[in-house]
Amino acid sequence: MARRGSQSQNQNRSYTASSFILELDGSHIAGFFRSVEGGGVKAEVMTYQMGNAPDLWRQMSKPKYDDIKIQVGMSMSEEFYAWISQFFSGSIERRNGAIISGDFHYKERARRVMKNMLISEVAIPKFDAGDKAPCYMTVGLVPETVEFEPGNPNIDLSPTVQMRQKLWTPNRFEFTINGFEQCLARVTKIDAFTIKQQILEYRSGNQRDPWRVPGRIEFPNLTFYLPEADARPLMDHFKQRVLAGKPPPHTRLTGGITALDADLQPLCTISLAGIDISGIGPDKSDSTSQEIKQVRIDITVEEMRFAYAPGSASGI
């Protein structure tokens, strides 16, 4: 009896949730991720008054589920990145899944079950030639329902740790725009950007939980920096298109951003289409600085595509 009581007590002990795993469709382990926030459940509180009574009465309304944001690197499964690729292309795919919390010994301790998830945004971190710290992209998930369940401590999560870990640092990248490959060889920085999709709520009859319906996807403008000595072809293009009012070419400008690993092998590629230069300006100047003079270039982008396997990515 003492042994059984001790075992139950160990299962109920507090723990540090230092390991998080994303599970998709009940069986597929998408991999470990760095952090998670959101995913809470709350009810709207309705307040009303009966006649001339001074008392205020409160009643719980329908539940509301918070959005979830996870930070991931390049060590998730190919199926997970295929889901992100579909988000970029506008293909809607709802996924069921769970966020599993593990303790220090990689034993499952808690499970957050989510149904009919949609991706609402993908935030790409900055690319900076002078930054060697690990970087992660943030993925926003919008579930229709969230349920909290206890974990099964008999499940060992350690085999998942053996998944190949690919380090992603912002200082290794390639940026290209067709026709300007030579002058973009020394791009030093690309600012962070976020691709967003509107998620609408649709309520039907007496259904307690609303349906989540995807809206349009919005691709942001990009900003990058390069030495002023390399910027002349871009300045000439901007002068013709904006200052002289020259019509756009029949063939749209295309390009891409490729993240590289330590061996300079591709990790992922973000293809760009419908590119045009919308602004050029000098970077901040300081007489006490010894840094190379930089120019800031703003470009518009009509379409983006994400590919985890760049060699098999199809152009836009």
C-alpha cells in the first residue's frame, strides 16, 4: 500500500514543463518547439439587473478560445512544414492536434487538445549577417475548441529527442531578385516580416462554439539593406519606375530568400513574385561609426511561397 501511495504522489508532483511537443491528427509527432503561449479558455460574463433591485446578477456566456502561438525552428517534421506551405499558397487545411508538455525526464505530464486548427500567421525572423544567435519563426494557430487533459506519465517522449536537430541562425542566407543577382550578393540584412490570414467567426443557431472561417491572406512588403556601392542598378530601376513613370515590364520580377545551415545547405526557401521597388533611402549615418555605408531598399511583393525542400519547390 505504501508503494502504491508513493507512486500516485510522484505522478501528482509539480514539474517544470521544459519540453513541448506538437502532435497532429492524434498520432503524428510534428516535433519539439521552443515556446508556446495562448490557448486559454474563458467565458464572457453577462451582467444584468432584475427590475428595481439593486443587485447585479452575473451569468456565464459561451466559451471563447484564445489563439495559440508557437516558436519553431527547422527541426519539425516535413508534414508540419507542408502545412505551412499550404498556408502560403492559400490552400485551407484544418488539423486536429495537441500540445504535449513533458517534464525533465521527458515523461508526458499534460496535454492540450485542439480541434479544427487553422494557421492564422507565420512570422519570419530577421536575417542579419552579423547575428549568430539561433532564430525561430512564430506560427499562429486558431483552434475551434481547446480541452485540457492530464498526461500519461507512462509515455516516454525521449525517442522524439533523437529527431535531427537543424540549427537555424540568421547570418546564413541568400537573397535574390532576377536581373539583380550581382548587386544583391552583399545584402547584409532583411527585416522581419509576417504573413497573416484573417480568421472570421461564424455562429450558427444554438451552437456553443463558433466555426472559424479563413479570410484573405496578406503578404507584407519587405525591407533589406546593402552597401551603397552596390545599389546603383536598384536606384536606376526605381528612378525609371517611380520618378519617370515607366510602365512595369510584362514579366514580373521574381526572387527568393533561402535560409542556410552551418554547411551552407538550404533549410527553407521563401519564393517571391510580383516584386517592385517602392522606396530607397540611406541608412542611419554616424560620424563616429566605422561601418560601411548602407542603403535601405523597400520592395512590394504580390505573392510568397514557402518550401522546406527548396530543390523540389515550384516557382510562382
